[in-house]
Amino acid sequence: MLKPPMTLIGQIMNATKTGILVEPFTAEELKSWIIEEKIIQDNGKKYAESSINAILSNSDVKNDPTTNNNKKMLKSHVNYNNKKEYFFSK
């Protein structure tokens, strides 16, 4: 039986667990990682910037409740450079 493709949030989580993407990470760092690692959608197309922003927002526990079905598994805070950083809930 074939395994279904890993979701983007699953790929991000895996990258943090293996140390490829260091937590906490900013949206800019995540976008750079997606480009560098050539992370693409199941249909072979690149992820749109708006899709990446949406997965971060929709997965953030601070944005509960929302109307989407994404599991809230990211936490966020604003760093000393006034940039939002994300990390997985432990």
C-alpha cells in the first residue's frame, strides 16, 4: 500500500526534527528552506507565498478557533527584531 504524500506542515515538522530547519524559524527562513530544498506540491508546482503564509497562520495555536481543519501545532512569538518566529508545540 502506498503512503500518502507528506503534507507541507508534516515536511516542516520533519525538517525541524532532523535539524535541517532550525526552530524557531521565521516565515522568510521557511520560504528560503522551501526554495533551497525544492519542496513542491503533489501536483509538481511550487508553493505560492500566500499558501506558505496561510499554513503558518492556520497552524498557529494563537489563531484558534478558525474555520479550517488544520491541526494547531505551531506556537509563535515576536523576536527582538520584531519578526514573528514559529516553533512546534512540545
